[in-house]
Amino acid sequence: MSELFSFFIILLAALIFSRVFQRFHIPWTVALIIGGILVGPFGMNLMTPDPTLHFLKYLGLVFLMFMAGLETRLSGFQGVWREASFVGIMTSLIPFGVGALIGLFFGYSVAATLLLGIIFMSSSIAIAIPALESKNLLRFPIGKIIISSIVLQDIASLVLLAILLQYLIPGILPFPIFITLFFLSLLIVVIIRWGIPRFRRLFNKYGEYTDSFERDLRTVFVVLIGSVLVFEILGLHSIIGAFLAGLVLSETIASKTLKNKIRVMAYGLFIPVFFVMVGADTNIRVFLEAHHTVFLLLAIVFGSILAKFLSGWFAARLLHFSNTQATLVGGACIPQLSTTLAVIAVSQQHNLLPEEALTALIILSIVTVLVSPLIMGSTTEKVKKEYFSNKSKKKSTALQEETNNFSA
């Protein structure tokens, strides 16, 4: 079977399954993963993963993490950083503990147990933003709190993942030197993010170019590939460098046209190939081989969903949010997508987790991507009504106080 034929099958699966599942209102990421499982060697065996396809999968992973960083706006913390930090901490620590307990219960190594806990910490900004944006909730304080807390969850999980992967997959640098350079790299990221807009203004002031769009597009790819290479030299996996590159450029790319072109390139080719290849590399038959694998699947799926939802709900209630608002916060924290699939890809490459755990995590991604929008969709309108109702009550109270003061 030729490499070109296998690549054609992947593209065909991405096209057909996304269209078919769209009719049932199922997210396209779920459709692509299921499509990959069906056409892959553990399904109908219509294609054979080879080094070329795995390189394309790697590029898709890089673009997936880059887009996750690009869609992360740190400016959203303004005015809500206390509430967002509290929710982010609660929805990170409790799921981490649950994931680690599941790993210990099933007899995994310390490294695999920590890895499972880190995966449980993460969430998905790519699921929360569209769901809130479609209901115009991003301009409300609760929408900003949700997005900012999810950003914290993803950044915390990626930092811990970076340190753990360096320990599990030693690079060319000793661990203490690596830690020093890693945090120095984070500082450089902050400086670059601060300096890019100023450099662009200076560049545009003294330079006259007609191909500004092409120049900016090339700049984006130079920053992306350069960040990935620098972090690989440090012995760090490319997903961290790709995410930080997106984070640097998230609020420095002013052109909506440029962002749309980058999004088309990423989601039009590279990322769909990644999702289909994740499905193709998934051995779904592993759950037929032993009874304990089914219990592992249930523990991971229900453990993650309950840990995320309840920790988000409880944190929101402690902040005196209503029950409906707390339900929205808990539902928004549930999805496991970008970081989870990134860790799965790394674990498949380096055998960091057992095969049944990897398959269970892929099913977890599918289930949570389906469940979270349902919970959020059922609460967003109620949250908006509560917000306007409370605002009306405050105005009425203020008017009554003003009338009483005038009468007095």
C-alpha cells in the first residue's frame, strides 16, 4: 500500500466523516477520531501508518498546540484574576488528585500516575470559547472568569508536563540546568510578547513594503518553527514550544485576515490529519482482551468528568455564584482535547502509558467533547437572564435609595 494512497484515505476520511457527523450535530474532532479508528489498522485496515504519515501527524500536533496558544488571550484576566485564579486552582488540584489516585489504584508506575494526574488537570479552550461566544457570554464577567480559569488549567498542566517529560525523556542538558533555562525561556517569551508590537511599529516606520501580509505570515512561521526548535534543543517536547509561540502571538497579530489564513492552513490540513492519525493509532480492541480494561475506562471517563465538574461547581459556589452559574462553570471545565491528545501522541511515541490507558483517554476526549457543550448549552440562557435580572434589581435598589435620600 503506497504512502500516497494512505494519505488519500486520511484526507477522504476527514472529509466524509466530518460531513456525515455534522448532520447529527457531533463535533468534527469526534468525527475525525472515529473516522481514523474505522479506517485504521485496528478497524477496516484501509491505510497503514508510515513514517511520512507520522511526520504529518507530528506537524498537526504542533499546529494544534500553536492554535491553542493563539486562541489564548491573557488580557482576559483583567478585572477577574482573583476569581479566575481560585477557580483555576480548584479545577486543577482536585482533578490532578483524582487522576493520580486512579493511576495508583490500577498499579501504574509513579511516572504514569503523575502523567495521568496532569492530563486530568487540563481542559480545552477550543471547546469553551465557541460555546460561550455563540451565546455572547464572553463579554459577561462569568464568561471571562471561565476562559481565564481554563487558560490557567492548560498552562499549569503544560508546565508540569514539560518538567515531567524532561525527567522521563532526558535531553542533552542536566535537569537543574534545564529547569533554569526553561524558566528563563518563559521570561524571554514574556519579553518577546511585549516587544513584538513595538518592533512592528518601528519596522513599519522605517520600511516600505508592499508584501506586508506575506511578510507577517512568514514571521508567524519563523516564530513557530524557531520556538519548537529551541525547546527541542533544551530537551523539551515541541508541544510546549508550539503553545508558547501561539501565546506570544495571540495578542500581537492585529490582522484578522492573517489570523483567518493561519486558521485555514491549520484546521484545513494539518490538524485534521492529526486527529485521524490519533484514531488510526488507537487499538479499540484492547477492551475485549481483559475485564479490568473496561473498569479502567469507566474510572478514567467518569473520574475525569466528575472531578472537573464538581471542582468547578464547588469553586463557583464558594465565590457566591448561583447554582446555574456554578453548573456552567463546571460544565465548561469538563472537555479534554488539545493537551490530552498531545500527551497521548507523546505517550504513544515513547511508551509512557499502557495501551489500554491511552485508548481510554482517547475515549475520554470523545465523551467530554460531547458532554460539555450539552451542559453549557442548557445553562447559558438561564445565566444571562439571571445577570440581567440582578442588574435590574441593583438599579431598582439604587433608585429607591436615591428616592429615600431625597425625601429625607
